[in-house]
Amino acid sequence: MRQRYNKTESLNRILRLLQNNPVATDVPETPQGEILSESEALSDLAELLAGSLPGQTAIVPSAFARYGHMYAHNVTGTVDIITQSVHAAFTGTVLRAGLTSNFTVGSNGRLICDFAGTYSVVWSQSVLSASANQEIEASFMINGVMQSGSSAHAEATEANKSHALFGSMIVKLANGDTIRFCVANHTGTPDLVIEHANMTVQWVAPY
């Protein structure tokens, strides 16, 4: 149920939340201990955010935490390459969920954004081919579209030799957008195998 607080209580609740001492319940008129006046609460807020309130450090509330992580470790994740130079998504149950907040790790290796914003994406993949002399490219997809601004490339001159590829990018994500790893073979259609992968997505600014 939505609550309504007076101005003084609202300011005291916000201050305590940023001091990592939130009021235990959202029921109005329940804060315990010293209740600061509006001016006192605003003054403490200003000092807390400036880093000058003695003995206090501002804490970002968990409701503002927006990040997602997924990974694969020591796996054999085969990516079916249907068409030369066309990126294919790395899917399957070998991808695992890491820590997430306002993100969901969906089926078939998808990170799903639950809060629109501007995000930093950092990824890495260890990729190999059973065939020698393959030109491999890797990146990630947003809603099935490969992000060329974060691609990485390797010449796999030896068969079954893993190559570490990685990249990063600042992107805008809407609520419900999905992110996946992807790879392409620019030499032919031999399948590619991913043994390790990890991706971290972290909020940096509003949408």
C-alpha cells in the first residue's frame, strides 16, 4: 500500500536511508530516536552527500542498484554457425547467473534489463574452433542485434586452440531489452566452441 508522510518525516527517512540506517517499517509516524527538523535534516543531507558529515558516508540504497552478471566456466558451449560472417548467439543452460539487481538472467543465456537506463557492458569469451585457420569475431547482442562497437577479433590458426576475446561499450537499454553473447566465423561455417564467458552490465546514467 502506498504511504503518505509529512515533509519532516520524509526528509528524516531519506537521510536515514542514505546513512544505511533505514526506518524499519514504512508505516507513517514510526521513526524512532531523534527526529530532526526540516532544516536540520536538509543540512545533514547536504553534508552527507558532500562527504563532510562527521563520521558518516553516504550509502547508495539497494533500490538504486542496477547491475547484472552472467558467466560460463569450463564448459563446452557449441555455437552453431549457419552462415559465414553472420553472428550467432551463444545460448544454452551452460550460462549461469551471477549477482543481479534490476536484471534477470533468463533462459538460453539472456540478461534481461528490468530498469531502463544507460549501462556499461564489459564482456569476455574464450572461443575455439575444431578447424584450423578460422577468422573469429565476438561481441554481444541487444535484442538480437550484434553490437559492432564492442567487437573483438582473432585469427585461429590452430585447431582446438582457445582465444580470449573481450570488449566493452556504453549502451542504452529499455525495460525488457535482452543481451546475449555472440560469435561469427568469417572463414566458413565450422561451429565455434565457447569454454569461458562472462558479462557484467552496470548502470551509469539515466536513459
